[in-house]
Amino acid sequence: MRHGKKFNHLSRKTAHRKAMLANMACSLIEHKRINTTVTKAKALRQYVEPLITKSKEDSTHNRRIVFSNLRDKYAVSELFRDVAVKVGDRPGGYVRIIKLGNRQGDNASMAMVELVDYNEIYNPKAKKKKSTRRRGGKKAADATATAETAVEEKVEEPKSQDAENKDEA
């Protein structure tokens, strides 16, 4: 009987399931978004959100706990260095699941899993980049300004010499 057992086993043995979730979590931390099935995405969210919460407080104990789950030191260092800084003020809900439709081969429902603060489209608080659409750019404008001043200087120099020659005569 399954009384009180709410964890999705994903049709895998324990070791296979833990290894798969650890690999998916490392990929999510590295790439900031991945595509997978909806059920794996929901299982991944349950797996990775407590790890991100632990990464908010950088201590040796928390690093060891996260490393025992992820088993990848590069993912752990990126989680504590980059991701924890971005989600420091967020109280939870670090992962977003967006349903994509069904896979063509076996009609499995697919989803995109992404870290919330890394998507500029859905993040209204993110700083928006100012788009500049100038053809000349700074270099061309500076070059024309320096050329104009050089021409003005050249024009002024002969006038001053002519004025001196007239005064002498």
C-alpha cells in the first residue's frame, strides 16, 4: 500500500532516481534553464529548491550538504557564488516550470524548467537595457568633431599671419 507516500518514483530505482535528479539539478544551475518532461520537472523543483535555500547562507556545513546532493563541485561553487546572490532576497519559489506541449516522438508532455531571476522576459524588476540605434556611434562623432576643430585652427592661423604682415607694411 502507498499510504502517506507522496514522492514520485519516476519509474526508477532509488540510486538511478537520485543520480538523475542530481545531474538535472547541476544542468539547471549551469545553464539556468533546461527542457524535460513535466513530471521530471516537478520532481526537480522539489529536489533543487531546498538546495538553493541552503546556498543563501554560505557556510562550510551548507556547502557540504549541497555537495552531498549535487556531487559536482563546479555546480556547488556556481550555486553559492552566482545563484545565491541573485535569489538572496527571494523567500522561495526559485524555479519556474513552463509547459511547452507534447514531444513528437512519444507524445510526452514537455516543460521548460528555469531559474526565476535569470529570465529577463518574465522578470519585471530586472534592469532593462537601453537600446541605442545610432549609425555613426561615438567614434564617428568624435572623429568629425576633431576634424572640424582642426580645420578651424588651420583657417585661423593664416588669417593671423596676414594680419601681422599688414601691420608691418
